Amino acid sequence: MIAISDAVILMAGSGSRLRGSDETFLKPFVPVLGRPLICYTIDALIHAGIKKASFIVGYQSARMIEAVKQLIPSKIEPCFIENRDWQKQNGVSLLTAANQVTSPFLLTMSDHLFDQSIVELLVHDAVLDQLNVAIDRKLDSIFDVDDAMKVQTRSGQILKIGKDLPVYDAIDTGLFICPLDIFDHLERAKRGGDCSLADGVRSMASEGKARAVDIGNDWWQDIDTPEMLARAETQLRRRIARRDIAMANTGSDRGNRTQNYARAGDNHPKMQDPLSPIE
């Protein structure tokens, strides 16, 4: 397996579609089956052998940093990078990590859930001088396909990417193995000081440097709205039941302790006996 030891996690946005008008809400800490959403990402990084994780923060950055620190295990060295232009697109957030990573790295979003096997597949199959994008061809299983980032592929290469593509055969899952020149492509893609991650993918694809890695039957879900959150919990609950991991309600006070995480920035206790449904 290729040694990927660095990860970048994008978590600078405000999560407005999920939080509504509650400005105290921190999206990465919304409880999902009794665990803060970000815990699932942290678990995935540990299982993938990640040693250093750069968390890109923006909205409520001080509270976000303090809250994440409460959950980071000693196995991972955290680095917190503030994106002062967090209201711009996610490509600008990724660019803030340009001086922090020195080798190909795993890139993910703080609001996505996914099977650990997707990370293992992506790391195992990565071509380090190309952008490796985990894609889902199960189009009928996408919860909100209108909002999904659509991808057109051919012979394992990405040709086009965009939410409004009229012709597509896959969906971008938000998991990547990135070469360092992704930063050059994002800089070149900037328009008016702004760019999206999709702009960087598009730029690399134009040079034949964006690979599609098919996740097959594996599962993932982004969480942008209350409906997506409800869907994710339903799917996770079913998966836990199928795998006979009957730990969803272990500890009578777990639900009470975690219900406040989405609103907290103050002294969160570390989770004990965490669920690990996506291994």
C-alpha cells in the first residue's frame, strides 16, 4: 500500500443549509447516531495510517479549533489553518494548505460519511503524480442528485466535472488523493481571487491528470441539509445492524452528552467507547 501520511480536511464553511438561523451551530459536531460528525472522519484517518491532519477552518474558527482539539487522539498530529476568506469557494480553502503539505495527501470534507474501504481503495490505487478522485457510479442511490457534483469519465479518466453537467456517469464523493501540483492548478483556475475544488479538478482533467477511482458498492453520504442528516442516520443504523455492531446506544448518557456538540466550543469531553460503524 502506498504510504500517504498527510491529510487535509476542509471545514471552513458555516453549514448554513443545516444550521438554519442558529449561528452558534458548528456543523462538524452535529450528532450522527450519538457521535459528532467529525469523529467519523477522524476514525477514517487513523485507520488509513494518517499521521498529520491539517484542518482548514474559517467560520467560528476559534471555537472550531478548541472543539476539534478535544477529539483528536495522540495518533494524529493536528494542524489548524485559518482561511480568512472562508466565504469564498472551497478551492480557496484548500489553497491555504499549500505550504503545509510536502507530499501527496488525502483530501476530504468534514461533512461526509464514508466506508473505510473507500479510503483503503483510494490509497491503494493512487497514482501519485495524478489527482485521484473517488467516484460513485450508483446514480440511483444518490439522495439529492440535483445538488451532487457530477462527473463524466472515459477509460478511467475524468473528462468533465460540474453540478450542471447534462451528461455524466458518476458522482464525486469528496474523497481525493492529491499531488502537490493541485495547488498550481487551483491558482491558475482563480477568477477574481476565487476558485472551487471542481475548478482544480477541471484544470487537471484538461491535461489528462485526473483519475476516476470507482468505489463500487461502497457507501458514502454528504450531509448538507436536515434531510441528508436523517438519511445518513438511517443508512448507518442499517449498516450497524447488518454488521452486528450493537453499540449505537452504549452508555445511557451518550445521547445527552453529544446533543450539545453542535452548539459547543467549550470543553467538550472526549468520546468514550466510540462507535466505529464505517470500518
